[in-house]
Amino acid sequence: MRDLDVLRAACDDDDLVMWTAQDLRGQARAWALRDAVVAGAPRISVYDRLAVWGDPDDAAELVRHALAELGPTYRPLGERELMRRVAAGLEGVRESGSFSWMSLRAAPEVPVPEAGWLEGEADQEIAALLAGDAPSSYAVPGVAGVRRWAGVRVGRELAAVAADAWSAPSVGLLAGVATAARFRGRGLAERVCTWVSSQLVATHGRAALMVDDVNAAAIKVYERIGYRRRPVLACHVADPD
């Protein structure tokens, strides 16, 4: 598919598909077959990703076709039960891991604008905070696709951060959320996430994020902001050796 409106209609404007499709810009591609859609783009949130939507049998056929076109580095992902059925029907496709995709279509209220976009000279502070308190974050300063950072300071010290990273024109992505250990318990992460989410919805029309299922505290924060949770499963192409 080459037309964004056709893609949107085919997948019922699914935000995971629309984010992965990156509005069909650059090297992003999408295909539809009967009641299924897949969309792929390279190096978004670290991996080459292939979003999957629709009927499992049709989706499996599409995933097979897309992987043949795009190559084995692409990681299919979609709603958990759908992907279990797709992986079961495709030789060489294995389950990688489960997590949650959360999306937001209405801008949250930001009563006090305590957060704000950080200037480029704050990159070292951000990197140090992430290294110490969120070392597994995919989003770090300087990585391609990580556009800008917001933060909350306590005095002059950077206490909490979040990034606008790998956003598509029609879906903004929140990533790189972290709070310095000594400032936890004050609601600072919620403040910066609320502020960034409001900016993403204003710019892109909606926001989304990925979160580990075991991170119950973060999920509660995102749900208070207004995000809705969807369990997803990522897969990979197994090494033939």
C-alpha cells in the first residue's frame, strides 16, 4: 500500500500499525490481504519492526510475504493472541517476549507546567540519569530517532525525564522515562509524562508508549494520565543454524 488513507481504513486506524508504518515515509512499507494488514519500518525503537493486525490466517500469509521482502531482521508484533496464532503457523518465527502497548487520544490536563523541553546542553545530565537509574532504556541522547527530551528539575538538579522518540507524524511515542532514585515517590515521572503526552497529542493527534508488563507502578501512572493498555507479543525469525 502506498496511500496513507487506504492504510488507515484497512487497519481501522490501529495506532500500533499507524505508528509502525511511520506514515509510509522513508523506508516504511505496508501490505493488506483480505482481513489483515502488516506495516514495517527499520530501526524504530531500536528494532526493525513489523506490526501485524487482523485475521490470524490472513496475517500469517502477509507476515511470510513481508519477511521475504524486508528480510529476517524484522520483528513481527501485534496483539498477543493474534501473534501466538501467527507464530504457530509460520515455520521459523518464534515468540520473543510480551509487553504492553498503551495509547492516548485525548490530551491530559496539565494544571502546572512544571516540566519543559530541555536544551541540547542537558544531554550529558540526561545520559547520566539514564545510566544510573534506567540503564535498559532504549531512548538515550544521540540515538537516531530520539527527537527531544523533557524534564523536571528539583532546584538545579535534573530529577525526571521523558523523550519524544521515534514518533510518526500521526502517532507520537513517549519513551525514555526515568526518575533519579533520590527523587522517587514525589510524582515527578507522572508530571513529566503528563506534560510530554499533552505535547505529543497536540502535535500528532495521539500518543503511545511501550512498557514492560512487570512494571506495575509505571502502568498505573500511565493509566492515570489516560493511556489505555493492550497486551502485545513480539516475535523474531529464528537463526536457521
